[in-house]
Amino acid sequence: MKSEDLISRLAADASPVKRLSHPIWRAAMWFCVSTAYAVVLLVGTGWQKNLSTQFSDSRLLWGFSAAMLTAMMAAAAAFCSTCPGRPLWERLAPFPFLLFWVASTIEGCRQDLALKGSLPVDAGLQLALPGKLLLVSAAPAVLILLMVRRGAPIAPYLTTGLSMLAATAIGAAAMLLAQPHLSNITLLIWQILPVIIFSGIASLFGPRLLYWSTISDLREQGH
Amino acid sequence: MGMPKSESNQPNAAREARWRKLMRAAQDGDRAAYSMLLTEILPLLRRSVARKRQGSADVEDIVQEILLSLHTVRHTYDPNRPFMPWLMTIAARRTIDAVRRNASRSANEVIVDVLPETFSAGEAKNEQDIVDDQEFLRQALAQLPDGQREAVELMKLKGLSLQEASKATGKSIASLKVSVHRAIKGMREFIDEGNRRR
């Protein structure tokens, strides 16, 4: 087929399209829905703590803030990465916050070591934490992946990895509120590290989840 | 001596403004604007792909893939942002995808210098027999309906995958499979009929 003929066919096929909303707006929508979901989950599992009491613990406040900021920026970066032509630096947005989250937890470990002479380990809880993290993050992960599919799959590995980072970071933030007494070393190894690992594993599935649609796919979707 | 930067940028700025306007209209359903836009960007895409794939025979195929991809994600263009970065990101991405696909396909191919000889149950075919057979196959292909012939040409002669052929024709993968199956059945019946007459 000649390119000129293809152009005629595409022009004949062209119907009005609903433009994609700004990526920041879409990220904000996802963040609000996922936060509401996390709150419902927390309340449903019997969480009745007073937030101001919980946040009087500076360790919890820093960890929670870092996790939420990582989630927010990862979501924004994921949506930006599906818009061709946007600056590449936007995709790096969550990493300073992730780094701060890791660094603040490591600092907490250092303080624990200095204060108590050893790193307190929460016996019996560790192995269940990554599984709980996945369960809590599942719905936000599915939602964000459905939303990013509307964009262009120009960076499938990165978009999927960032989406999973956003979902698991919000899950980790919710678990911090549900289990505020976990030690820093437990959080580092059994919560933050799984967030990074799950995001890395998810990114490998990028091309399978985010791929270029064909014209017949679009017709079936009613475009 | 080159032009001052401001002067050399003026045609580019005018082109950018024009393409932004056409793209906005295309998103709103203006088919004439869309056709004009795609026609105007075609030479740019050809040059861009040819630069990256110098001497390659698949430049036009990659350009068509870019056009198809642009069509499927035209809703992602933000009219408040420049058009060229949007276009060239898609072009670069699809070119890389095509290069990777060709590389993985070539990795599975074996270059054979000497073709293995095949012999029929009786005597070996002479050159005239081979020419006759090729003509017979051409006739078998020509008698097929357009859709079936196109499917066979793309997938069996040009070697496109189902997905690539689907993108090129706009037909679903299931429909292409049915077309190829019917085409091969039709060609087999034609050949059997021809052999009976011989």
C-alpha cells in the first residue's frame, strides 16, 4: 500500500476525538480516588486512630509524607510519560521523594542503633508485609494502569514501573497508619524494598500492558 | 554565510503554527485538515526515518507505521503545546520499535548461500518448468478476491506478522486469519484443477 493511499484511508476514518485531560489533572483524580479507597480500607479493618496523635510521632509523619509524596509524583510522572512531546525530566519527578523516603528510614535505623545498640526486629510480622502491601495496592494499581492506557505507549516499561510505584507507595502509606509501631528496619526491608522490587517487576510487563492499538481495536472501542 | 537565527526560524515557526492549527481541527473531526496535515508531514517523516535507517528497504513501512500510530493516539496531542515534539516523539519511538523488531527477526534467520535442491518423484525440474510453475502460482493468486489476495501478499510474500498486516490493512487479526485460510484453500483448488487439466 502506498503512503498516500494510507493517508486517504486514515483521513476517511478520522472522527472527532475526546482530547486527553492534562496529565496532572488525571494524576490528581487517581490520587484522590486511591486515597479514599485506602481510607475506606483502613476504617474497614478497624482503624480508629486519631491522626493528630499519630502524627505527633515525627518518624511516622516523615515516613507517611514521603510515601504519599512519592505516590503523588510517581502518578504524575506515569501520566506525563504517556503524552508524547512532554519534557523527559518529568519522568524523574518521584525519585527525589523516594530517595528521601529511603534516606529518612535509614536515618531512623541509625538512630535506633545508636539508642538501643541493636536494630529492633518485629518478629512474626515481616513475611506477611509484602503480601499485605500487594493486596492494599492492587486496586489503585489496576485503576492507574487502566487510566494510563488511554495515553500513548511511548515508554511502556517506565510508565508501568511508575504506575506500580505510585500504587505501592500509597499502599505503604496506608499500612504505616495501620501499623505505626513497626521498627525502621522492618519498614526498610519489608515495606520500602518491596515497593521498589514490585515496581521493577511490574515494569518488565510494560510492553504487554501498554501497546499501540490498531485501527480495528479503536473501532471496537467506538472511537 | 548563514542566515541569522531569527530569519531561519521564521519558516519553521510558521510551519509549526500551521500544523498546530491543522491538528486541532483534525481532532475536532475535520477530515480535510487531517488529510492536509498528514500529507504535509509525510516528507518530513520520510527524511527522518531515512536518516536513521540509511540504505534500508523498510523506510516506507516504518513511515506508514508512524502514520498509523499517530492516528491511534491523536487524542493525546495537547493543542496548547508544540506540535513538532509530539510528532517526532512518536516517530522516534516507532522507528526504534521497528529496528528492534527487525533485529529480533534477523537473529532467527539463517543466511543460506546454497539453496538445498529438491527433486520431484520423477525427474528434476528444468528452468522452463520452474517459470511455468511461477506463472501458474501468479494466476492462482490473481483469481482470488481482493481481500484474500492482499492478505496472502502481505503475510506470505512480504512476510509481515499478523499484527503488522492488521495495522497495514485496518482489518482485525481474526479477519486476516480467515482471509489467509480461504485464500490458501482457493489457491489449492485452482492448482488441483490446473494439474488435472495438465
